[in-house]
Amino acid sequence: MSAADASLPGWSAAPRTAAAPLLPVFAIALVGTLAFSLPNLADPMIRFDDYPALLARADWFWEKTLHEGRWVNWLWHLRGVVTPAWLNFAVYQALWALLAAALAVAAFPSERGRAAPVGGMVLLALLIAVAPPASMIALWFNTLIPGLALVALYAVLGCRMAPRHHRALLPVFTVVTFMAYTTYPLILLAVCLFATRKRSLRDLAGLLALFTASFAAAVLATYALNWQVHGIFGVPLADWRQAAPATGLSGLVDNLPLLGATFRSLVMASSFGIYPLVVLQATAFVIATLYLARHAPKEALYLHAGLFLSLALCAVQVLKLGVEVPPRSFVFAWIFHAVLVGRAAVFVRSGKDASRLFVAVPVAIVALCMALTFQRFADFRPWQAETRAFAEAHAHLPDPLLVKGDVMALETARRASVQHAIALSFRVLALNGQRMVLCDREAQRCARLEAEAAEGRRPPLSLVALAPVQ
């Protein structure tokens, strides 16, 4: 540890005390998270492929064990208890707030004879909590609850355990969380990097080697499980992804545009598509990097090494599989970004020159992202209200309900960025248990049912036409 590192606030080789203020930091992070989630709390938006988890239908989720290796999530679908969507969303957001708080506390080791800066922890926790990729992936909250709970648990343990013992758990947590969501293990790596006390090149190399081996073991374990159950060694991508797997160097080169598109989408999604916010965040990242590189070089090295390795693993996936990785998968990247900016802001604040104004940058980012996330969740309200009214209006009609019209053409569907017409079927099923047939999507089945009803081979059917877009 260099003299520069030792002189900075919040950094010491001293072990963390049990009095680290995780609880108060979590409480404030939870209040902030619930505040920007408010429009989505009472009746949360659910993506169409998250309904199997809400309804605890493991049979509907089974194919994802093969095509995505989601074995932990499949076990969650077997729980046999169906809880309300609002409760599941509240639990998920509470877990996310706990993870943000634990990451912030891990990033601020207590100094000898002086408590770590609680204000800095709170700012960093909120900066992590407002991650735009996190609010995007939160719409799959029913499925992701167990995986996020495991990641949050590992982060909390990182605030309480000695690094040596905490790292010993990394292989186990990596294997299990990989089977919940592919990029969750990258957050585990971030926890270990933040919680390290005695930093050195040797320690960093050992940690990265341990994580790389753990990640490889997770991949092999998932492949082996698929081979044992499905008879396929690997995780073949579903046809709808339209993947173009590379078979050689030329294939990797051909997939380079996908890599560029992936990172462009990440940058824009992380700034809500607002170019001035892109500039603000990029500038903050560069300034924070330069400041830490000068005043805390080892900490800067740890953070950038973890970010580089994590992004490299995602880049390999894009180039090898020939698919874009959606921005919601990059929550880990925002976490590294937030810690770099948050730590630099606290360090700068201890100075006495004009650079202290940099503290306003993370505060501004938190405020802007909270407001924009609130609006993002509010955009789902019209769809939720229209589909609830639809379910209530037709609840008295017998199954199956035939629906004619283009669900995706509805204004509320476009505003909510509904991904598939079947979202309406799942939504109505969750609200009143009624089954539907979307005639635009299943024209042949719809025509067959109508013919059977006309011939008297089945009871008369209920036909509903979607209102045209105004």
C-alpha cells in the first residue's frame, strides 16, 4: 500500500469493525429506491417471460434451463406458493437497496481510530441504486429474486467477514449465481475488489485468477447439468435470438459490429438516451479515474482491472455467440462506474481547492437518474390501467376469450415498450384466471375454434375486438 493510498479517507489496512453502518445506509438506500419506484409499487409492470415465475409455473420456464442455464430460477418456480406481484416487486427492490448499501459500505473500510464517512457511503449507495440497467432488469423481478438475494448475501458477508474467508466462498457463490443470471458473478467480483484491505499486484492477480477459475467452473457446471438432463453439453441459444456463432477468426471479425452496437446501446441506455447526460457521466468517469490514478493508484488499478475483466467476458460472449448483450445485463458496469465516481468525490471533498465542486457531480447524477427512473416507471401506468380495465370488463365471459386486433399497435403498449403480444394474455390470466386466444398471433387456432362453435361442436365463443389506436 502506497503512502498516497494510506492518506486517503476511508482507506486503511485495518480490519472492518462490526459497527460498520450497514443498517442506516441500507435504510436510506431503501427509502430512495422505493421513492423512484413509487409508480410501479402498487401494480408493477411485468415482462411477458417473467409471468411463469409470478404464477410459479416451472413447466413454462423449463426451456430456459436449456437455452439460458437458469437452473436456480427453475428451482424457484417450484416453490408452490404464489405471492402478489406488488409484494414480489417490493422484496426485489429491497434486496437491490441492500446490495447497493453493502457495496457502498464495502468500498469504505474504516480508518484506525475513526469511523468511515457515512455521508460518502450514503451517496455511493444511492448512486448505485439509481443504475439505469438495474431499473431495466427490475421488470423481471419475479424470476430474479433468488439470484439477487444470493448476490446481496455475498455483499453483506463482504462487510462482515475477513477478506480471506470471504474469498473462500467466491467459487460456490459464482457457480450458483451464474445459474440465476449470467452476469451476476461479475457483481461478486466487484464485492471482493471493493472489500480488499491490503492491495498489491500479487493480491490482484490472485483474486482475478480465482474469479476466472470460478467463472469457468460455473460454465462447466451448467454445461454438465444440461448434458445430464437435456442430453446437450452446452447452452444452445434459442432460435428467436437469431445468433450467428463464430466458428473461426473470420466469424469473430464479422461479429465486431455487434460488439459496437452492444456498447453503444449500453452507453445510451445508461443515460436514458440523453446526450448531455452521456457527456456528464463520461466526463465524471474520466476525472475520477485520473484523480484516483494520481492519489490512490492501487485502488484505481483494482477497480479498472475488475471492470476490464468483466467487460472482456461480455465481449467474448458477443463475439463468440454472435448476439447483442442487452444493456440490462451490465448492472456490474454501472457499479464499477459508481464506485469510481463516488470514491473520487469523497476524496476530493477532503481537499481545500476548487476541485471540491466535483462532489456536485454524483449528487446531480443521483437526482437526475431518480427523476428519470420515476418517469420510466410512470410510463407503464397507462398499460397497466388499460389491461386491468380489460380484464375487469370481460371477466364474466367464458373461456377461451377470442381477441382480435393487434396488441402491439395499442398506444399504451408502445409507451410501455411491451415486448410481445402474449403479454396481454399473461396479464389477464394473472388478474382473473381467464385464458385468451390472440387471433392475430394464432390465426389458425382462432379460425378452428370459431368453426367448431359455428358447427355446434363446442359452446359459443366470446369474441372481443381491441379498440383501435386513437
